Amino acid sequence: MKNKPLFFQVWVVLVLSLFAFIAVGALIISRVSYEFFANQAYDFLEKTQDYIIEKHIEQDVFIREDKDERVKKIEENIGFYGGVSINHVIFDRQGEIILATVPLNQDFYREVMDNARKQSKETASYKTQIAGIEYYYVLRTVYTEDRVDVFGRESNYFATFVASNYRNNFLQALLHNFIFILIASLIPAGLLARYMINPLLKLEKRVNQIARREWKEPIKIDRKDEIGRLMQSVELMREELYKEDQAQKAFFHNVSHNLKTPVMVIRSYAEAIKDGIFSREEEIKNLELISEEAQNLETQIRSLLLLAKLDYFGQESLKELRRIDLRSTLEELWERVRYQRMDITWELKLEDAQIKGDREHIKVCLENIMENQLKYAKSRIRISIEKKISPNKVEIIFSNDGNLLDEDMREKIFEEFSTGKKGNIGLGLSIVKKIMRLHGGEVWAANEADEVAFHLCFPSSS
């Protein structure tokens, strides 16, 4: 059934639920109606007997009348129950019928006589079924004051009965009505099923549009149930895909610009040297410039490849996670970069600390931060390792005395191809942010007093 359309599945569930409700209701009504109809029948039969005994049998005039006259008077009080006539029979202890308002079924009469002989109470109620017909009857012993009955004999028996399939007819009619309701509900159930899945059909249409990269228009969310939460999730996905699409377009635009510039410089100088435009001294100088631009191009390509790798592979890009000594790693990197600017004063305050991560990625992360410090510092760079935030955190703080960051720049500085005050377009800090996230860490920049500080917070491995 799971391969059928959702509309059909919901419709079937609604119809089956209604069928189950009707079946249970019919079963309950059938059981309850049995006692209800029996009690109602016995009560009506007893009241009819009381009336006849009080009005006729106990009156002297009834005793003096002949048999035909007595039958006539009793027939006048036959009455009806459920559209079926109530009848009476009076018989003696030997089973001789003294009075009967209708011809009796012999099997029924024999059962009535047997129960009369066994009956110890003055009045008792019975139910039986003979030849497919239900009989409800009340059997009473009739006495006069001198213990001689109204017909001049000893005590006799007075049975009042109703022969009817009224209960069965009622249940049959009820079943027919239930079946009619079930059939009549098929169309409303279909409409309800269509109403229930209509939001999902609309959502399916929007998801198909997103699959075709048509994700500019937001999804209208007008409900707060499970479907509404699903719509919110799809809308969040649409927003992220749209942002990713815009970032990807900007990425390709910036990549083409960043690669195009050094390539054009290299090509123009190479053609100029080929054509013999420059002197020998100028050629050497321009060759150094070409080498510098080539190195810049190589750096850009490596950064782009690493950024793409981090984006595409995510955690899979981490080769091997092992313990890394931050102090020795920073000291090693510091030795490599300290001579790039002799005018910089370095202040290192490094505590022993270890983290768990990919060594190559962590080195790239720290190198990029150091290069950023060297690019913008005026005369001083500080590096410290602190374990004061919490027992399971390690924080590295890089700070320099360069120009303070604008509020807008603090938000965008870790974005891909962000542009600095000097017009520099880079990928270094965006790579730092991605590596920190892959290692479960955080990175942020802040103006602190007269310095710009970069905080790298790692989970500690100790």
C-alpha cells in the first residue's frame, strides 16, 4: 500500500476507521439492545396482565359471564407492542386451554406448560425462539380469594405473550442504515483526504521547483502543525541553497578575478621580454616580478583547492586526528615567519596545551592567522595560549597594533573573498573559520583597547 498515492492511502485509512467505528457501534448496540428490548417487553406484558386481572378477572361480573363473553372482554384489551399484537392464554393444571385469544403454536404451548409446572413464583418472565420467531411471555398463577380460580376450578395459569422479530428487524434496519452511511461517506472521506494532503502536494510542487534551482520565491507557511514544521524545514533548506548559490556565483566571479590578474601580469611581462622591449637590467627586475606573481598565483590556487576540499569533503578531509602540542607548533611557525618583517616586535606567552586534530589543517589555520598579523601590524604582535575559559577549552589569542576593525568588517572578515581596507582580497581567514568548525572550535575577531585581537578556541584533549 505504501506504493500507492498518499491520497489513496489516507482515503483508505479514513474509510477503514469509519468501518471499524460502525462495526464496534453495531456490536455494542446489539448487546445493549438485547437486554433493553427484553426488559421493555416484560414490563409491558406485566402491565397488560395487571390491567386485565384488575378490570376483569377479579370482578364478579366476569366470573358469572360465559366463556365467549370472557374471551371477548379480554380481546378488547389485547393491545400492541412494537406493532405486534399482545395475546393471552389461560389454561389449567392439566394443560387444558380455558381461553386463548389466538391459535397457539403447539411447540410454544408445550414449553409454556412445562415452565408453568416448574414455576415456583407467582409471576415469572420467559423468552424462547421457535421456528425463527422470538416469543416473550409472562406466566402468572391466577387465584381467587378462596383459592379457587375465576372459572370455578383450582388455580390456573395466565400467560401473556408477544411473538415478534421486532429486535431482529430493528438490528437489520440499523445495519442497513450503517451500510448506507458507510457508502455515503466514501465521497466525503475522499474530499477530506484531498484536503489533508493538499498542503503536501503544494509543498511537493515547491520542492520540485527548488530541484530546478528556482528558489528565489519564499515558501508561504500558514500552519503550525507537523506539516507546517516540515514546510519550515524546506524553507530553511531553500534559504540555505539560495545563499549557497549566491555565494557560489560570487566565488566564481572572485576566483576568475583573482587568477586573472596575476596571469595577465605574467603574460604581459613575458611578451614584453620576448619582444626585447626591456634592457638587461630591466629584464632581470621584471623576471623577479613574474616570479613573485607566479608565487602569488600558486598561493591563490592552493588556497582555492583547500577551500573547495573543506567545503566538499567536510569531516572527511581530516586525514588523521591526533594530539597536537600547540606550544611547539606555534614556536615552529614563529621561527619561520619572524624574519619576514624585522620591524615587528613579537611577544609570546605560551602555556603548555594540547588539542586533538589534523596536524596539517591546524598548521594551515595558524599560518593564515600569522600572515594576517604580519600584513596589518604596525610594530607589535602578541601571541598567547590560555586555559582559563573552562577545563576543557584552550584559547589562542593573536593581537596586533594595526588599525582597529570597523563593525561591518568584524562581521565579514571571515567570509570568502572579503576585501580589507587596503583592497586586499583573500581566502586565508575563511579557511581558518572552516578548519576551526571542522575541529569543533570557534574563531572571532574583536577590538581590544588599541589592538585587534583574533581568538581561536579549541576543545582541549587533556
